[in-house]
Amino acid sequence: MLPSSRFQPDVTTDFVRLYAANNQRIYRLLRAMIRNPADVDEAFQNTCEALWTKFHQFEPGSNFLAWASSVARYEALRLLRTRGKESRLFSEAFYEAVADEAIESCDVLDHQRVALDECISLLKPRQKQVLALRYTENGSTQAIADKLNLSANAVYKLLQRTHETLFRCIRKKTMT
């Protein structure tokens, strides 16, 4: 059992803040290491519990994601060993390499996601509207054309130019 001082608001707030900023990365790491979605969910729950119960071991100011990733790796490998099937297919070194690659990929994707948000904010209102109709409402080119009173070809070209603009913008922001 954890000491009652462990549940002071500042400690809880610190944990929640760090966990909320990194939980999706931790989940993606586990998903990269484990094939079965139910096992991923179980490993994630085990990892979350372990992170909370071991939070007193975390050094404030150090890299929470690195610490949490090591806990997640351990939980994933433990689960794979208990399941037996997948752990016999690949070595522990293989899973470690997959985990390293997953963490690196998460960092790149997070950087690209921030750049995408920034680039979308720079688009013209009509471009934003067409993107929203296409991707938020899953609209077809024809449905968007009907809604905006444009030809399907005009919508297609507008989407193409918008995608090109976003691609250039993201590339520029992520290259620096």
C-alpha cells in the first residue's frame, strides 16, 4: 500500500499531467510490440497501474516518457511471456528493437501532427471548409460539390491544391 502522503494533490496532479501528455505514445508503443488488441489493452492497463504505483520512483524533471516506456516494455514482455505464443516467435531483443522504433516513430508523428495543425490554421476559409467536409464528415467529392454548389471537378482540384499546400507546409515545418 502506498503511503497516504503519496496521494497529496501536487503528486496526483504531477502524475496526471505527465500521464495525460504521454498516454497515447505509451499505448502506441504497446500496440507496436503486441499483435492481439485485447492483449494490448491488458498490457496498457497493467502499465497504467504500474506507473501509478511506482510513480514515487520517478525522478521529477527527468524524462517521464522514457521512464514510462521502460515500464511499458517490461509489462509487454511479461504479458508475452505469460501468453507463450508470441514470445516464442521472436526474441526479447527483437521486441526491444520494435519498442525503440515505435518510440522514435511516435516522436516523428507527434511533430508532424503539430505541424499539420499549424498548417491547417494557415489555410484559407474555403480550404478549411472543404477539408472539414471531406475528412470530418467523410463526404465524397460529389457530396461536397452538391453542398457547396460546385462541380465535382472543382472540388477535386481544390482538395488537390489544399493537400499540396499542406504537404509543402508540413515538410517545411518538420525539416527545420
